[in-house]
Amino acid sequence: MSAGRGSAPSYRGKRVVVVGLAREGIDLARFLNAEGARVTVTDTKRAELLDRELAALEDLRLRYILGGHPIGLLLDDTEALFVSPGVSQETPLVQEARRRGIEVSSATRLFFQRCPGRIVGITGSSGKGTTTGLVGEMLRAAGRDTRVGGNIGVPLLGQLATMTEQTWVVLELSSFQLETLDASPRVAAITNIAPNHLDRHGTMEAYVAAKRHIF
């Protein structure tokens, strides 16, 4: 069952690292900055290839390490490393953070910790986006306060302040988002399982194990 707001520790005043500057990373950096965390953002792309992303954060005071993920960005007081779905858990920076006992988390995991409403999680090798959209429309048609997001490209941390215990949140969840999840949604569905992303997961068994985290 999804946790209620406030069950996650506050990151106010703590040093955290956001790994990956896509839409989810932007939403996460803004959320953590608003909470009062000291945020470092890192991406393998150089600054000149991140014009849109950097412009979306130009009003914030953040520390940037771009063009790679050097181990040296893990300062002695780093409390948490938030890893974007596109970044492998085998990345040396992630492995070093685990070795040092630094919390390794993600935007999805943080959303589960903070969301006050009811989460419906949908995954599968195919059809999960369509199913997520349909379930969202069904809930709206039933008059429910509904949000739809996740892997379909709509990050939701920035919308938490508008959610209540009566809110239903329908999330499309990829295997990459699920592999670090340690809580299940209130309602979970797997549309199907077929070989996919084996270049990232290595084996079919590991891919299925990541999908199983939804339960």
C-alpha cells in the first residue's frame, strides 16, 4: 500500500545528488530544492547539449557536474543519491554510493513515500501506456480526483501539494523505475511479460524480478 505524506525523511539542509537531467530529473531537482536540500545535478552530457534542461532550472541555485559522473562528486556529507531510470544501477557512481552507505533512491521511490493518495501502478513489456491512460480516464469518468503520470513522461513530484488522501494516481512504471522500488502500489497490474531491455538487466530472470517489485 502506498505510504502517506510525511513518511519519508525530510532532506532539508542535506546534501543530495540527482543523477540524470531528463524531465524526471528536472522535477526532482526542483522538488528537493524547494524542500531545502543542497542539490548537485550530474549528467553525462556536457552543458552545451543541455540548453533546455538547464534553462528549466536557471532560477535555482544548484551545483552542476556535467559531462560525466565522477566519483569525486560524492562529498563526505552526501546523504542521498537519486538515480534516474535511464541510469544503470551498475554505474560506478551508484555502486560507490552503496559501498559508502549513502542512500540510493529515485524520484519514483520518493513519490511513493510522499504521496498521500492511492497509487495504481501498471507495468508490462507492452501495452502499459495505453492501459495507464484508460484507467486514468475510467477514474475521471467516475468522478475521482485523478493524476496520470510516471513513465509516460509526466513527473508528479511537483504536483504533490495538490493531492489529498482522496486522490487516485495512475502510474506507468517501467522495469527501470521498479528495480529500486521497496513499496507496492495499492493496486498493481502487469499487462504481460516478454523479453525486453535485456541489454540493461542482463538476463530474463533479472528483468522479471524487476517487474515483480510492483507486487
